[in-house]
Amino acid sequence: MTTTEPRRGRGPSPQKTAETQARIVEAARVRFLSDGFERTRMLDVARDAGLAKGTLYLYFPTKEALFEEVVSLMLGGAVQRLELEPPGPEETTWDFVRRALMPLATDEQAERRQALFRLILSDGQRFPEVLAAYRKVALDPVLSAARRIGARARARGEIGSDALERMPMLLIAPGLLVTVWNHLFPNEALDPPDVFESYFDLLFDKAGA
């Protein structure tokens, strides 16, 4: 008489896993932007995603890990364009920066990103994990890319200063300006695309454009 081993249960498919994770992250995005970091509860995110709380923790063991994934979802595209889609040989640095960063001000997610920046500004000092997630996922990679962008532009004669290499945070200045100004003066709101375009006009002389 022969015996057979019990049939092993099959786990969820990669597609199912990806869909569940995407549902969790979207539910978390809505909660973080509406409630802030402190008041967002994992239980509420799980409920909004249609999951048991225990299932949520299988995907994201902490609220900090979940917030980091939300930041990656909302800002990762710009980081990827700066890091993985370098300027073409004949592309001016000004055109590359506009191509890489202008979508932040013009696509359908622009207002949500401003809300994320406001959350980071308001909660970052009280919750270091908020700033840590932002620095890891978005800020540090962008600053590193900004130094390379500044060096390229200076080598090509498109800017006459090493300021962008010394102070790479200048590259993200227009986004911060729009976020802070529009929060303080909503009745005098700045138009994000116009601010980005005007700022890069000042930063680069568009030599060769």
C-alpha cells in the first residue's frame, strides 16, 4: 500500500499579491493625506482596503513601512526619470529637467503631491520616520541626481555657476515654493507649471535650446 503526501496549498498568484498590495497602498494614501500620519491607523487602512488587519501586516509590518511605500508611489516616478532616463546626447540640460520634473506640476497627481508635501512639512518634525521615509525614497536620490545635472550643465556652458552642485536642493525649490505659498495664501495661489517653467528659465540660460 502506498501513501501520498498531502497536497500543498497554493499561495496567491503574483498578480493577486500585486493587486492586494496596490489596494493597500491606495487606501493608505487616502488615509495619510486626509488624516495625517499620526491619526492614520493600520486598522482603518485594512478596513478601507477590504482586508483583515492581520493580512495587512503580512504586506506591511509597520505604519512606517506603509508610509514609505506611499511616498514611493507618489514621488518615485520623478526619481526614476532623473536616475534611469538620462538626458540624450543632444538634449539640453534645461530640456531634460523640464521633461523629468515638469510632470510633477502638470499631471493628474500634482495636487495630491502638494498634499503629501504639506503632510511632510507638518508632521516631519514630530515624527522623524516621516522625514526618514521622504529622504530615503525621494530626497536623497534627487539631490544626488541634481549634483550630476549641475555638473553636466556647467560642463556644457548652460549655467555659469557650481551652485547646483554645492546646493542641489535648489532643484526642488519650485515645488516647495508652490506648496508653502499656496498653503499660506490660497487666494493668491501660484500656478505650478508657470512656477516651474519660470524657475528653470532663471536657473538655465537654455543655451543650445
